[in-house]
Amino acid sequence: MTKQSYAVIGLGRFGLSIASKLFEAGQEVMGIDIDEERIDDGKLSLTHAVVLDSTEEESLKSVGIRNFDYVIVAIGNDMQASILTVMLLKEMGVQKVIAKALNKRHGQVLSKVGADWVIHPERDMGERVAHQLLSPNVLNYIELSSEYNIEEIMVPPSMATKSLRELDLRANYNVNAIAILSNEDLIISPSPDQIIQKGDKLVVIGHREDLNDFTNIH
């Protein structure tokens, strides 16, 4: 994995969770918060920790913020500070700014002031839980667009001990298998002769409606 640099502004539960995961993955992570107590709580999960006000341009310049590959704005409930921070970061030339939105309107404003990626944690988690409830065979998924997903599903019993050639997922279900997880081994672009075993997990890509039909097979 290529090592990259990240700055996480706002070390509440959401921001610290992201920072910790990046740090555990061996990345360089600077945590920034206006609250010294939060900095103290999170400094063991960070490469660097700095107390500063992210709405002050000179403070951001003092930590070389424009040199980071990614800056994540995870400010909690202060919409004004969140919006102003994103605007300053883009004006200062930060290449990739990811921002947490508190609601739809906040997200729209963040996009308008230059955020490259707006995250809606509560909405996205709600959608994920609903998806899991409606499609219990789906273990995980990535939303590629409003119409297409990548989904990881448990192999239905009816497909076990058959090859991908026999199953012909594209012709029969209009989805494509892009990987198989078998006994913790990841098989990328499996061959048509690959046998699917009970307990394997299929990673498939396709239109949401087709995936929904496919994941309801028993």
C-alpha cells in the first residue's frame, strides 16, 4: 500500500474513527481539533496532533495543510465552521477535501464551496442497514452509482459445487463475478472453471435490480 498523508479536522467519534483506521493502516495522519481534550484523547491514534481553529487561514498554513494528500473535515455540529473550513482549504489549494455533512442542505453547501467528496454518515448508515434487512444474503456492498452496485454475497446452497461456467451468471442473472472469497483466499477475476464451494463468498457487479433478484436465490 502506498503511504499517503491525511489531515483529519474534528476529532469527534466520526473523525477519530477515520483517523484511527488510517493510522492502523500505516498512513501518516495529523489530527486537528479546537478542543485540547479531544487532542489528548486521540493522540495515541495519530502521527501528529495539533490544537488549532480551522477557520483561521494562518493557523492552517502553519501546519502545512496544503501539503497533505487528503484533508477530511469531520467537524461535529458547527455547520458554519465546517463550511468555512472547506472553503479555506480549497482556496489554499488542497487537492482532495472530504467533508462530513450533517444534513442534505449542509451537504449541498459543502459541494458548492468545493468539497470533492461529501459524506452523509447517518443517511448512509441508515441505507446500509435497510439494505441488509431487505437482502440478508448481502454481506457488504459498494454503491457505484444510482443504478449499479458491487455486492459481496454468501453463495446460495443451490450454486455450491458448480463452476462459474455452469452457472453462467451473466446470461442467467445479468451480473458478473469479479472475485471469490474462499477460505480467506481472495481470487480476483476467477476463471470460468473455478468451482464455487459452500461457504464461499461471491463478489458481483451489476444493476441494482438484477443484483436484488440474484441475492434472493436460495
